[in-house]
Amino acid sequence: MLRAILFDFNGVLVDDEPIHLELFQRVLAEEGISFSAEDYYASYLGLDDRAVFAAVLQAAGEVATIPRLLRLIARKASYYQESIRERGYPFFPGAVELVEEAASAGRMLGVVSGALREEVEGALRQARIRELFKVLVTTEDTAGGKPDPEGYRRALEALNALPPLP
């Protein structure tokens, strides 16, 4: 029997990938680096901000020091919050209803995302579904980003829903 459902956030619950692309382009342009939509969707979609900025800087022949990456991530996060204040979180049609139905059917729910915790929390609160999620694992909770399974493992452990070992 299915006991738990883990959702990704960006591109699954919330249709904000175009916003992320726009903000990566804005921050990188401020650094003098061009970044195309084609490159984003072909090579960087699904990666967390740290991985995207590090890879793009390296590809541009720039140094991706930790302090520089942290500044770029903070700037993009600030722009993201500004954008969300203006537009709200763009949930996919039916996403909120799916979460509500899964919770009412007794499924334990979690989010595993490369997004920042404040982004995930803010969106779930806006949709009034935060309390339906037993666990959130965000970029701050893991050492590596996807496709590393660490985030999913942490969420399943928190839900006490790990599948049996083979």
C-alpha cells in the first residue's frame, strides 16, 4: 500500500521555472555573463542555484568561489521574493487539489526540493496547504543536489516510510 508521496516543488507543484530562468539571466547579466533559455532548459533545469551558478561561471571562465556563489544565490533569492510579492506563486492547475486529496486519503506527504526553504514554505502557506506536509527537505538540508538521492532518503526517514531493503 502506498503510504507516502514525495513531491518536487519547482516544475511539479509550482510552475516557476520561467521565473527562475529570468532571474538567473538577470543576476548573470549583472556579472557580465549571458545565459540563454536553451542552455538553461538543456543543461541546468532541476539543479539547485549553487550548482547552476557554479557551472555557468566555470563555463564562462570565471572563478566560482564560495563567497561569490553565496552572493549570487542571495541576490537571486531577493529577486525571487520580489517577483513572488508582485505575482504570487504560480501553482500548476490541480496541484493544490491533488495535495488535498492525497492528504485526505491518509497519505503522508513531503516535499523534496532544490529550492530554498523560504520559497517552499511561502508557497505552501499561500496555498493554505503547508500543514498537510509532514516533512520538507530543501537545498539547505542536503550536501548535494539532485539527482543525489539524499533528499529523498531524508524525507522517507522522517516519515518513517523507507521501503524494505532487497
